[in-house]
Amino acid sequence: MNMSKTKVLIAGAGPTGLTLALWLTRLGVPVRIFDKAAAPGETSRALAVQARTLEFHRQIGIVDDVLAAGVRLERLTLHTPAGVAARLPLSDFGRGISPYSFAFALPQDIHERLLITHLERAGVEVERDTELVAFQDKGEAVIATLSRNGRTETVSAAYLAGCDGARSAVRHGLNIGFPGGTYEQSFYVADVKGSGEITPNGMDTTISSYGFAIVMPVRQSGSVRLIGIVPKAHEADETITFEAIRADVERDTGVKVHEVNWFSTYRVHHRVAERFRAGRVFLCGDAGHIHSPAGGQGMNTGMGDAVNLAWKLAAVVQGRADARLLDSYEPERIAFAHKLIESTDKVFRFVTSRSRLVGLFRRYLMPKIMNAALHTSFGSRAFFGVISQAAIEYRAGPISAGTAGKVSGGDRLPYVVGARGDNFEPLRSLDWQIHVYGEVNAEFRAMLAPAGIPVHAFAWSEAAGKAGLQRDGAYLVRPDGHVALASPVQEAATFQRYLAGLAIRPRTAERAPYRVPGTMHSLA
């Protein structure tokens, strides 16, 4: 039997699968990625691209292309039937937290095409019209059967990643449960050309006693996206057309629709798979978790899964870490999925509740509370941290250790910027590194030199202190920009034990210019 081989086989070429393929390719791991669809999607529900996702894109050198294709959202305007209730700034509401301190919109279909373009430039093409028929984990490899145009192929892969959506064939093949439920409301989404009181480069949200509606820019050409709850009178309709609910949509959004480019209705589910891993097979994105669209978290969470898994797979496949490193994927990401489900579920039920009391609160008090909170530095930063996914942490994870200052193992590395650059630039190496904010002890540097892990020294600054970092503390940073180990003192033995525990070695191929051990960075 002819059997082709690859290191990682990826089922599904949506944003999650494409991100996994792109990261693995950048890390030098051979992949094959396939999808049963004949072509990339032409329509999209996902619009929001969060700051954490943009940070990941920066690490692999594609963020400029992504930013050029989308729209920066400058403000959120809250409307009630009585008129404008609040205007909330979004252009820089995460200042000091991320290089991407603004809200950003890019339709999923355009986003996917950008990822595909960069993947093709790296020599990897998505295999279309290809379906996963069966697979079996043999212990040493996963043997998968693929079908395309009536022909089957057997593939041997070191690992299989199921990025194949809510109806995941990989999840079904593993017989993993997917508990959860479905919200009672139906939603509409439409891309239209229209006119009205639309906030330029912004987002308009209408809050009423019965629910909400959202207006967002879709493309730079000027079309807008309308999202809202299907009127109760039409929820039971066998087929819901735009014309049937046009009057309600135009009233609720304040947009006079001239042309409908796309219209769809859907029900929202909330589910988390019982496991994200079985042996050499992993679940990522919608295959492992689906939730309400509240806050624009779904697509970004899937891409976060992909990044978390990619660097770990690369390290193990290339013999740069013990296979136990992969044991950290599920606890880190499934914990966040459960937390996200819980939080978006509460928000979603609140904004869609048909309770009269909740409706009155939503209409009259909520805009005032949001207006007061988001016009304060603390409120806007807290809101940004949650929405942007910059606050994701793995403190309870199995590979997180120590605390220095306010930063613990598992936290995302705090962002520190100065006149000469920022501390995220070295993360483009996609490799392990140690950061010291202050003076590096010569003995500490010398003792760690044999490990090959670069020590990046950043001049101490007020900004570093405000970010929660400890002066002269040492931070072992993972390839995804999360802190693995935080130590208040520069004790080489602590770091040596950590690295030895997982048999971690840095990448040997293509050393990036900022991976020279002993680099001194001045942010001042």
C-alpha cells in the first residue's frame, strides 16, 4: 500500500486551521492542510480581529497586510429609541496594553484569503474537495484516509489536528462529547449598501427594551454589516427573507437599505468538547468550542488555540522538547474555553433577554453606566483587556511557575514601549527567550549561555514598573509570548531546572537577528 507521510495533518482550512498551518510552516514543520469545501468562504459572520490575534500576526510577519485590509473602529455609538445615549472611544482604548490598542474589523473571508496567500508563499497549498473518511491513532503515528474526487489516499502523520468546525469529523471520529445547548433566539446578519446616521469608521449599537442591533463597516468600500435578533413574529417562519423583516431591521438599525449583498439567519449554540486531545489527535477552534457572538471572541479564540498548539507541536516534532509539553495544550485552552462560554453566555442572555425589567435596565441605565466607565482610564483598560484577549492567562496550567512583581508564570508578557521600540519585537523569533528589565547579572548570563536561550536585557523604565514587571527580575518567555517562569531574582539554577524538566532546547535553524544571547535593548 502506498502511504504518504507528513508531520502534521490539518483537517479544516478556516482561520484556525490556516493559522496552525502558517505557524507550523514558519517553525519549519512539514504540514498538509485540507478542506472539504471547494473554495474559501465567500461570506462571513466573524468581523472582529482582536489585539491578541494581531500580536500573533506580528510574530509571523503578516500584521501589516491584515491591518491594510481592514477598518480601524474609532468609536462605539450607543443608540436607544430616544436617540444617541453614549459615544465610547475605541481608537486607543487599550493604550499601553498592546501595540494594537484599537478595535479592528476585517471580514473572515478576506482574513482567510490573506492567510492562504501567505501560506502559499511559504509553499503550502490547501487541498480542496478533500474529506477525512477515517483515521486511527496507532501510537507511533496517526493513519488517516482522505477522499478526493472519488479517490482515496492513506496518510501517515505524526499528529492530526481537527480544525474542521462545529460538525467536526475529527471530534466525531474520537467519539468526544460536545455538551451544551442552543439559544432560543434566531439572528440575522446582512451585508448591505445603505444610508443613515452611521458612525464613520465606527460601530453603532441600538439598545432597546427587547434586544439589540449592530451596524459595523465591512469593507473599505463602504458597505456595512447589520446584525440583530429576528423579530419574534418571524422566528417561526420556515424561511426568513430580508424583505419579510426589512421594516424591523431599518427601524432598529437606523439604516435605509438600498442593496442587499448577503443575508442569512442562524441560531447560536454554546458548547465545549469534553476533551481537546486524545493521544496524537487534537481539537482546535469550533471543533472544540462554540459560543455566542458576544464580544467577537469565537474566531479569535480558535486562532489562539492554533498558536498555542503550533509551537508545542513544532518543539516536540523537531526534538526540542519532551512530548509531555503537549500535555499542556488541553488544560490551558479548555479552561479558557469554559471561562469564555460562561462570560459570553451571561452577556448574551442579558442583551437578548425579553424580561421587561432587564429591558428597561438595558435601555435606560446600561448606556449611562458604560459611558461613565469607558471614559475613565481604568474602565477602558479593563474593557480592552477582556475584549482584546490580552488578559488571557494560564497561571493554573502545568507549565507555568513563579511570580515576579505582578507578573506570574502563565501571564501574557506585559507590553512595554519606549522611544526606541518595544519588548515584543524579540518575540518574532518564535523561540524561547529570557527577559530582564534592569541589569543582567554576569554570572546568570554566563551560566545560561550553554542552554542557548537568549537573554534580552531591557533598560528599566517607569513603563516597565507600571506594567507590573519587577526590576532586575527574570522572565522566561514562551514562543507564544506568554511567561513560562517568573523569578524575582536572577538564579540560573531555577531556569536550568525548568528547561531540563521539559527537555527544552531553542530552535537551531535560522537564528533571527534578535536571538543573539546577551542583546541589550533600550526602550528609553
